[in-house]
Amino acid sequence: MKITYLGTAAAEGWPALFCRCEYCMKAMKAGGRNIRTRSQAMLNDDLLFDFPSDSFHHMQQNRLDFSAVTAVLITHSHLDHFAPDDLHLRNSAYYAHNLTSDHLEFYGNERVIERMQTACRLRPEEPNADGLTIHLAKAYEPFQTGKYTVHPLRAFHALEENALNYAVSDGEKTILYLHDTGLLYDDVYEYLGANHIRADLVSYDCTYVALPSGGGHLGLDSCPVVRKRLEEAGVSDGKTISVINHFSHNGKLIHDELVPVAEELGFLTSYDGMVIEF
Ligand SMILES: [Zn+2]
Ligand SMILES: [Zn+2]
Ligand SMILES: [Zn+2]
């Protein structure tokens, strides 16, 4: 299994769109891995976690074949995870030729689907010229898409909608994608444990970075708490790769400063373009 981190910032990006704070200026000056776009990741070459407006930039920057993607899993409707308007550019009548895959299965919660229908004028389960089929994803109702078994999980985030995290397995390896969420609900640990889901890689929300965390996001103080609970539930162990991701400029530490701090805690720090094979 391979994950490519395409965007590793929180909603505002880093440097943030209109921000001139000390931490944005520091990232701007340092450049390289300190520059972060909005949240998206690619599993192998055919599954995307989220579809923010930076998707277009991610495709160009990493020279990716997005037409080969057969599944898109949307976590929730926040702008750094979901910008549906660009998806109609998959329309093979005008904008997209020689598609590698003629279909794309799209999964999201009720609010995501509502916005998707407005943007693409589609009805659920009805493929059209975009080759898109829209599916409602619900927590703890697993489904199969291509070679992947997907377990949607309840996220502690955006409580006005049914925000989701995902566990995805290809039969050999499993990734636990925890974006966005605060401390996990007990029923997440219970579900993962009861279904014998063992993660080879866990991608942790670390929005708060060096600030005290709370609410719908994690930070350096709470990622180890979640990791410990996952270990107690038998979901992860010493062999599991732990990665932190989704960073806000308010969290102070730019990438170069964060890497050694995270390493001390046993976490890899993601950056835009980072590839991990596991
Ligand atoms: Zn986010
Ligand atoms: Zn800033
Ligand atoms: Zn969010």
C-alpha cells in the first residue's frame, strides 16, 4: 500500500491565504516542505481522501493521473476537504479525454451529497457523462469499492453534520485516516476492536500542533493519547506507522521545527508530496 500526502495544512493553508503572522512569514521564508496546501491524500494510484479546491494544484504539482482514480472518500463538507465544483471537469464530452477509468465512485455524508448534487446536478446512484456515481456513506456501514473494503467511522468534528473518518483495507494492508477529528468516540475503538481491524498506518489529525488541543481537532498533546487507546484496543502496535498531518499556522511550529519534536514522540511529520509505502 502507498499513501501520497498531497495537502497537509488546515483550512487556511500555511502560509495562510491572507495571513502575515510570524509563523506564516517563517514558512514563506523557509519554503520547501514548510509550504502546505489544503487536505488531500492519495491511496495507491486509484483512491483519493477528500477533494479540496487545491486538488487541481495537487494533480499538476505531483504529475498525477486523476482520471485513474476510481474512488473518492469525502470526510466532511469543510472547504479544505470538499470543493465539488471542479468535479464536473471530469465530463468526457468537453473537458476530459482518454480517461484511464470510465467511472468514479464518490462517497460522502448527507451534507456532502447535497452540495455535490447542486454542483454537478446529479442524482444519487445515477451515472452521467462525468462517469460519477454518488453514494451515501454512513458510520459503521462498511462497503466495498474496487479492491478496497472501507469502514466509515464517526469523527468528533463538525457536529452539525455526520463527519467521517475512514479505515481502508486492500486485504493485505490497512490505513486509518483520522481527518478531521478530536479525541475519538468510545464507539470508534469498540467498532475497530470488534471488527479486528489492525492498522498498518494511522494518519493523525494534528491541527493544534504545539498549542493545547481541544474540540474537533488533535495536537501534539493528544495524538499520543489516541495512539495509546488504539493500542489498548488492539488496533495498532509498535509496528504501526504513526503519521501526523493537517497543521494550522496557529500551532506555531513550521515543518522544519516540528519534525524533531514529533520524532521524539514517535510520529512522522507529513509534508506536501510525502510518499510512504508500507
Ligand atoms: Zn480540515
Ligand atoms: Zn499565519
Ligand atoms: Zn474540518
